[in-house]
Amino acid sequence: MNPNTSSSPSTKPGRRILQIILLVSTAHALVHLLEQSLASVEEVITDSFEESGWLGLALRLPYGIGAVFAGMLADRFGSKRILVVYLLGAGAVAASIHWTSSSLMWQMMMLGSFASMYHPAGLALLANETTLENRSRALGMHGVFGSLGIAAAPFLAGAMFSFRPGDWRGYYLLLGCVSIATGIVVWLLLKPTPKELPVDSPKDKDTHPTEQPSFQLVPYALLVSGAALGGMVYSGTIHFLPRYLNEAKVFDQFGSDLDEKAIGNYAAALALICGAAGQWVAGRLARPERLPAMLCLVYAANVPFLLWMTVADGPLRLVAACLWAFFHFMNQPVYNSLLPEFLSPQRRSSGFGFSAVMGFGVGALGPPLFGLFGGFDWGYPTMAGLALIAALLPLPLVHRLSKQQQ
């Protein structure tokens, strides 16, 4: 008898789920690398805040709106197929920017459209492969990968500009090749559970009776409305972050000879890595009974740091940006763990799709709104006001949960 036979029933499912989490999380990292790509090179493309803001809208609006259609397709054809289409399609569009950028506005729209496929497919796949007990940790890991992808965008742009100053087209060629290669790997290795086989065991359902099997409109509406406001804070703040840090000359005291655009991107990458730490901490702290209150607190924590970013100067700009990123990105594992409790498991792709429409589609208004103010003095206070409103929206869920526990 094979000595490993007795242990295989317990170890193989765990390994399979870990493989799914890692593959989906890698696709998550890449979608945020692509989404953040324009913010990493926008100052090289144009000096105008307003023009940059509209380019940001061209990328982010279809990135959000397309998600609801991607969710329907994922429910119909399966999440794996949609993930592969996203990776191959986005890779082809990104690579095309290297060869011709005369239609950059349209290329940004196409890139956003393919990238929009990720969240409804990837999040629903993870939600269906995990239970209420382990979902927060899985989504915490998923969120860390996403934050690392966001941080990788300015880091790779900084590296490109260090060796080839101003070569933003070569940067997109690199992203295209990585995306296509990842799509091939996902197609070959991702093995999700068939739809007809439930992941949750009867024991899990008895142990966690709070997991809701049906759609609940009011809690869902409150959460996605908060996601829309939080999305505007995210996109408006992050789109101009390399420019904001570059203006502060945060590394000048070290006498760096790097290209100034590369320095701004390296500083932004450092700040966004703090977002990955926030995701990890939130994933560890999250418990089902804490989720609504945690979401309120995380949104509210954005406010003081956004206001500090308004007045900070020099190296303090980097400190303020790091602290903002740490607390802002904590919302993602908390929000993504809470949302499935108000969705039918059979329609989670569509539910996450509409959530992405709100978070990334409505949220796409952040860069043009920020750009209309023409600078940071009014842009960051506006983002702080939106974050404060978002913090108030989950309060009815906190009250509802406290009544249930009495």
C-alpha cells in the first residue's frame, strides 16, 4: 500500500484550493497592474491634469461598467473561461499600444473593457470555493496580491524609465506579454469545482447558519453605494499619486541620479506596498461578526490621511500616502467577505459584477473630478468628504447585526 494513500483525501482538497487561490490572485495582481498602468505613465503622456483625468476615465469607466456583463457571462459560461478571455484580450490590447498609440483613448477603453472581466469572475470563483469561515483569509491573500499588482505598476514604470527614459510604449508591451503568458498558465492549471458540486459541507452550514442563501436588496444596495464612493476615492487619489510624490522631491536628499519620473513611480510603489500590508492585516482581523463595523472604520480612517496629504510637503507626503494606502486597502477583504452573505451563490458573479460597476464604473469619476480642481489643494479634501459619506452607509448593518446577537 502507498504510505501516502491515507493522507491524500484530506490534503488534496486543501492543495487544490490553495492552487486556485494563487492562480486567481495572480490574475488579480495583473488586473490592478493594468488598471494602474496609465497612472504610472500619465505625466509622461501629458502635462495637463484635465487631459490626464479624461484618459483615466476612458480606462476606468468600461473597467467598471463592463463588469456587469462579464458577471452574466461568467454565470453562463464559467469563471475560468472569462478569466482567460480577460488575460489574453487585455494582453493583446496592451501590446498594441507599443506599435501605435494614435488612438490611445480607444485603446484605453478596450483595455478597461477586457480588464472589467476579472472581478465578477475571480471573486465569485473564490467565494464559491471557500466557506464563510475561511473566506476572509482567502480574500486577504487575494487582496495582498492585488495591492502588490497596484504597487508593481509604478515600480515597473520606474524601472523602464531608469533604463529607457520616457519609453511608456515599451512599458505597455511588457505588460501585454506578461498578461498573455498568465492567460496561458491559467487555462492550463486552473481547475475550479464544477457548478453542480457544492463546496460547503452540511457541517459548514450547521456551524455557520448566518450565511444567507438568498439575495437581500437593502444590505446589498448600501454596500455597493459605499463601494461607488470608495471607488471614487481610490481612483481619484491613486491616479495622480506618482505626480503628487514626484512634485515633493521625496528622494532628493539622497542625491539620486534617476530620471525624475522614475523617482515618482518608485515612491508611489513604496506607498502602495503599504496597501498590501493593510490587506493582509484586514484579512487576519476579519471575522463574520466584525465585518460591518470594520468596513465603517476603514472608510472613516481614510479621512485624516487624505486631509494630511493636502498639507504635507517633502518626505511627509510619502509618509501620509503610505498611511492612507494602508488603511484604504483594508476595505477590500472586508467588503468582499461581507458582500456574498447577501447574494445567492448561483448569482454571485452577477452580484460581484454590479458591485464592480459601482466601485470601478461610478468610481471612474474620481480622476476627472480630481482633475477639474486642477491640483491637490481641493482634490484631496473632496476625496475625504466622499470617504466620510461611505463610512456612514454600513451603519444600518452594524445595528442589524447587534440586534441579531441580542
